Amino acid sequence: MFQNRSEAGRRLAAVLADEAAGRPVVLALPRGGVPVAAPVSRALKAPLGLVLVRKIGAPGNPELAIGAVAEAAGSGSVVTVRNEPLIAALSVDEATFAALRAVKVDELKARHARYMSGRAAVDVAGRAVILVDDGIATGATVRAALTALARSGATRVVLAAPIAAPDAAAALRPLVDRLAILAEPADFSAVGQGYAEFEPVEDEKMIAILDTADISGPSRV
């Protein structure tokens, strides 16, 4: 469907062109969301920033999200989202969940220190926000990011991704003002299936993209 994240971002930008009038902030979920969000930021002449989110993986299966933690933009507070049906199905007790959450909160703080060094937070209260990721599988991390944005006072939230699982997209649609998904394959198995090139995005590459793409001036998200 997409050659790489940059090409997917350019195609998203075309779909989102009408959002430019609202002077939005473009926020990406690191790390894979950043190279997708950068072309959107450039096309809409919008500031580019981050929403820091860490998935809480199930015991013995870290890729299976039983929840997530996110940093509310500009507030420094941490938002926790729980996948209650999965927690119950896997019989994850409260002590185990709390321990797993604590690890991810520490990771969130470490990422803040690394990614946000020299980047002053911009208050998104009263702003339109376009939240971008490279794809949506379960929606757990996106849900945490949306909760954080709601706490931060964003007035309009557009969720955009090149590819998403249809059930995840359906669950997230009522939570946003607009959902912009380019592909919802019925045979969805993983985000990477939508890309010819889907290599990991390392910290250094992500930070370089932010430094190059950021047009917000001295105040950054």
C-alpha cells in the first residue's frame, strides 16, 4: 500500500489539507509516527511535536497491550488507560498491573528526558490537534494519547494513520472529531503489512527528523 512512512505521510497530508485553515498542531506518536507526521506538518505549515506513550504489555507477551501510559502535553502528568476485558481474560491481578505500569512510567520519563531536551512544551489548550501514527493495531497506545490530549484541553482532535485494524478504527472513531485512515484491510495482521519498507525508527533518526521538520520556532510541543 505504501512504499515507506514518508510516502504514507505525504498521502495523509493530501487528505488532511483542509485542516490547515484551523492552524493545527501536528503531534506524532514516537517513534514510527514521526516520519509519517513530518510531511503532514510541512504540508499544513503546522508545528510538529510528540505525544509520549508507552504500551503496557501483558505478562509474558509484551506486544499484547493490556494498557498504556501517556504524558499529558504541557502538564507533566501521566495518564493511564487500561484494557479491562484483556486484563480480565488474562487474569492479571492489580499488583502485577501496577508493577508493569511502574516500569512503563519510568520509561516514559526517560524518553521525555531524551526526546524533549531543548524543546519547550507548547500548551495545546484551545488548539486543534492532528495526532499521527504509522498505524493502529489494538489502539491501546492511541487511546492513551487521546486521553492525554483531552486532559490537555485540545478543542479539536483529528486522528490520522495510513493503516489500521478495522475493529480498532471503529472503536476509536467516536473518541475523535475526525478519523483519517487511508486503509483498513479486512485481513489486517500487523501495521507493517501496509509498507514495502518498514524498518525500525531509531532515536537518532527520529530526533533528526524533528529537528529538521520543526517549524514552530522557539516554542515546541
